[in-house]
Amino acid sequence: MPITYLYECRRGHRFERVQSIHDSPLKRCPECGSKAARVMLGGLRINQLPAYMSDSNINSRARHREWLKTPAAKAMNLERDGDSDD
């Protein structure tokens, strides 16, 4: 997955480059040729949880496990769905 990196050279030029996380950082400024380094920017990336990890799904699965223990569920002879508390 490519990432956009911000670079700054010793002469103050700033530029961006899209690179893979595995690519080596650039060493020189394309404008003036002086030494350049990546600028570290603070930030937080929040990813949405997959559906199977959501609170509503976890609660639903817990309710389902409890329902499987009821006499009505046992009368239906249902197999457990792999959610084991054992």
C-alpha cells in the first residue's frame, strides 16, 4: 500500500513522494540536490472495526449462545455454531 511521505531538505524545500513502506527514504532534494529527510508528522489513523468485532455482533453472539441453552433450543436439537465457552 503506497504512502505519501513529506520530505524537507536543508535549504527548506518541501516535497511529497508516494512510496511503499518498504522503499528507502530519499536522500536528495529533487529541486536543489541538498540532503533531504522525511518529516515526521504526528497523527492518528482510526480504522473501522470489521463487523465480526463490533459490539452489536458480540452482544448478538452472546445472546445466541444463551438462547442455545434454553429448553426450546434443546428441543429443536440444534448444534452449537462453534462459539464455545468451554
